[in-house]
Amino acid sequence: MPALREELGDLLLQVIFHAQLASERKRFTIEDVVDRICQKLVARHPHVFTRRRRLSAGQVLGNWEKIKLAEPNSTGEKRGVLDGVPRTLPALLRAYRIQEKTSRFGFDWDDPLGVLDKIDEEVGELRRSLRRRRKDEIAHELGDLLFALVNLARHLDVDPEGALSKTNRRFIRRFRYIEKHLPETGKRLGDASLAEMDRLWEKAKKSVG
């Protein structure tokens, strides 16, 4: 908690600092900043401030998105559903957020089985692209497959970034096992066949997980 207190202070300093710069330029004040966030909180939570209702967390998020979408952005232009998804996010996380946002407007499958069907469809399209040996088309279809896999992770309430990170760590452990034990067979990396390394891979699964 002391570290959290310290970081919150650093963050607060930035808010006050930028507000002070704007105030000196006669643009807005720290009071305007506070007033604006209060207005947004009230406007986006009508179930609390105007029409008191019990809503699920999902319903609250859905309402938030719809109310936010109806508001103009800072330049007065109409907002898009996906405008708030940062382009700088890692691709897996960005795909997750894109799907999460559009799902709140009903653009989604009802259950994971529908997503699995989509994955099968994307695998078929990738196979056809591979047979045609068109690199751009292959990249396109592979991207669609990855996007569908992220959608499945979302439906299963699994963080795709975390799941892939764990798989990376498992692969490293198992391959290091192969590196360590391959010399016992009289072979070195680069000399051993795939079948020989695969036998050690199976042992690694039992030995190091």
C-alpha cells in the first residue's frame, strides 16, 4: 500500500501539472477537469443516479458503451464503437478488446461451439490458400484464424496473452530438456532427426511438464 500511495501521488502530480499549464493558457482549470469527470460518471450510470435499477456487471458495461457512443468525442464528431481500442496494444489483446466491445452490441456468437465452427471454417480456408501457395492470402487467412482463436478464448473466459505465455514457457522447458539429453544419444542439435527429438520431447512432457 505505501508503494501504491507513492504511485498515485506521481499520477496526481501529472493531472495537476497539466491542468495548471492549461489554466495559464486560459483553456481550462483543475475544477473543469473534476467537473467533467463527474458529469461523465453521472451520465453513464443512469441506473445509479436517475433510474435506480439492479443491473449485472455485463449490463452496466453494455449501457456504458451505448451511452458513450451517443456522446460526441472531444472534436465534436460522432464516436465509433472501436474508437477507444488503442492501436498500441499487443495484437492478441487488441483482438480481445475489439471482440469484447462489439459483443456488447450483439455482434457475437451465443456460445463457444459457434466459435469452434468458425475456427474449422478458417482452417479450411487456410488449407486452400496453402494449396494455392499465395503468400499474401496465406497471411490473411492465418490472421483470420488467430482472430477466431482469440474469440474462443474470450468465450471460455481465458486470457489469450496469458495462455500463450504459459505455452511459451512450457515449450522452453521441454526444448531445454532435449538440449540437455540429446548428447546421451550420441547426437547433437542439427544432427538428430525429428523423430529422435520427438522421443525426447515426449519424455520432457513427463519429466518437466
